[in-house]
Amino acid sequence: MKEAYNYKKVFEEPYVIYQITRNVIIPFGIPVTKSIIFLIVFGIMALCWKFFFALGKAIPGMIPVLYVGIPYGISTLVMRIKPNGKKLPYFLWDLWMYYTGIFLPKKKYAGDQEVLYLDQKEIRFTPVTIKTKEKEGKYATEDTV
């Protein structure tokens, strides 16, 4: 009897680095997405270095804790967030595509189709006259649609 396998956990495993160079092998894995988020947060903190340096000066030995702890904590929290059941990079990409493709151009959709002519203030239809033939002794009528 055939078994159905669920590969969801396998495909959701993050890419992990175990070897930095040929000679440097680390005993634990570093997730790539977490390290990228760590570097982005660290870069933002480096741009605002005066604030964090002044904050770290208040307590001796606080600067290394700030520059390692804050990026690590933020990257850990970001990896746990799954808005709409998606991973954060995919969610942000979809949000960007919606914002630039639909929200900014102010497009409207109905039934998965774009509604056209919403920018016109008044839409006029030309009247059409439909003439029906006489059927079974009834008189012909004219209807305007």
C-alpha cells in the first residue's frame, strides 16, 4: 500500500551554513536568512552609531551587548513572524507588488477583472431601440434599452 508523505517540514527548513571556508568549520549551523536580517539591522545601527554609542556609554560594557544583542533579538523575532501564513520575505514582496501595482495607481477590481473608466465623471449610454416581430396575433412592440 502506498503512503502519502508530507514534505512540508522538509521544504520549510532554512538554508544553513556549517562551513565558512575550507579550514573553518563551525559546530553549529547559522541560518542564512537570520544572518542577512542580522546584518541589515546591524547596518542600520551603524548608521545611527552616535545614539547607540551614547546609550552604551551610560553602562560600562554595554556597547558590545547592544551591537550583538539587538540585531540578534530582532532577527529572531522577524524569523518567527508569519503574516498571513507566509514567510516574511514573501509577504513583503507580495505587499510591495500590491502597493505599487494596485494601491498607488488606484486600480479597482471586481470579479478578478480591472474595472475601467472609473476616472470619468459621467458615462453615457446611447439608447437602443429593439423592435420585435408580431407573434401569434400579438402586436409588435418597441422597447428602449
